Amino acid sequence: MNTSMDAKPNVTSNLFIRRTCGLVACVICCLLLAPQGRAEDAAASDEWVPLFNGKDLDGWTPKFAGYDLGENYKNTFRVEDGVLKVAYDEYEKMDGRFGHLFYKQPYSNYRLRVEYRFVGDQVSDGPGWAFRNNGIMLHCQDPATMDKDQDFPVSIEVQLLGGKEEGERPTANVCTPGTNIVIDGKLVTQHCINSTSKTCRGDQWVTVEVEVLGGETIRHFVNGELVFEYASPQLDPNDKDAKKLIKDGNLALERGHIALQAESHPTEFRKIEIMSFDP
């Protein structure tokens, strides 16, 4: 009898151990698989750092064609109601006064996320191509090196476009003031190339994210969808502004400032944030 009673607890104990081991194995498996992705997403979101504080232009410096660095021509760049605005209510005409707002710190490897929208009407004498047109300038030259009358910084532009009432007009295109890029292994010298994005009409907020890997690869995303990819951003040796930046024949463009444009159409930015991979 004692032997039978001893045997029963052993069976129960073994069953308990097997079930416990199975449960532990299941928990470990779940931890290794499902939660890992969520943990990475959470960690990534924690690394986003705002470049725009929602209060003022601290950290940003304007440069307008024909004006000294730091002069905010006609109060074009301003912050109102927590939004960074490119405004033209003090303009009578554009008169070719293209402007850019530069962030103080250069970057090389990073992800940049911007939420923007176009509002209101374009300045009356603004060029037709600048209708609902703005841009995020990457790998910009130091604004202190720009000529006083220089219209655009040497840079890679993520061109932001708003749709017209009819027709397709993608956003997050690429333009290359003073630069060239490589697509599918071929050097491309065409100034602007369209992305595969959908047309964004009206005054809707659009999220554009850019992944910049130094002088290697750049990718554009619109509302989470990859719409453009290219490589090897480089200075254009045939451009008069870029020529001044070439040292020892090196054309590679691996680092630079980030800037926003003012090209004649009112634009609002409510979020500008970066996830830097630079050491």
C-alpha cells in the first residue's frame, strides 16, 4: 500500500514538471517572437527627437536670396498656434525672394519625419511650378557658405507637392540643386524626378519620412509607403555653386544641414523630428 501511494505522487509530480516546462517554453517562445517587434517599435519611437519645439524658431536660421544670413524676410518663417508656418501675408509680390530655413546641426545618418500641408493661395507672381510646392533639403551646404544672391542651397531636395483639382501630381519627389544621384546603378543628372506616391489634394496633413544613410542610400516614404529610393548623392562638378564646395576632386555628399523651403506657396509644418544614427 505504501508503495502504491508513493508511486501516485511521483506520476503527478512528473506530469506537473512536464506541463510547467511546456508552459515555460511557450512563454520563452512568445517573448522571443511576438513581443520583440513591439519592443523594437517602442524603442524606436522613443528615439525620435523634435527639431521644432512648437514655440519658436530656436535652432533654425533663415537665408533668403538677396539678404544676409539670419534675416527673416517679411517674417516669412514664423510659429503660430504651435505650427511652423511659411507665410506670405506681408508680401505684395514674390519677386524671386526664395528662402530656406536651416537647422543648426548637420547630420549624416538618420531618419527624418515631417508632417506638412499646403494652405491658402500662392503669391500672385510666384512661378507656376511653385504652386503648392515646398521642399525638405538634405545634405545642405552650410548656409554661411552661400552667396548672398544664391536662390537654392547645394543639396538633395525631397520635393513636396500638393495636387491640383485634376491630374496626378506625386509628392516626395527628388530634385537636385547643384547635385546628382544614382538610380539603378546609373548616374542621373535630370533635375527633378517623380516618386510613385499618390496625389495629395487639398489641405490635408501629409507625413513624409526620409531615411538617409550618409553618402550611400536615401529612401522617401509617404504616409508609411516607400515611394522612392536612390543612392550616391554627389556634388555636380558642372554647377557653379557646387564647384566651390568640391575639395581634392571628391564629389561625395555624405553629410549636411537640413532645411525647409519658402517658394511662394503658404505651407505649415506641425512636426519635424529626427532619429539620428550618427555616433
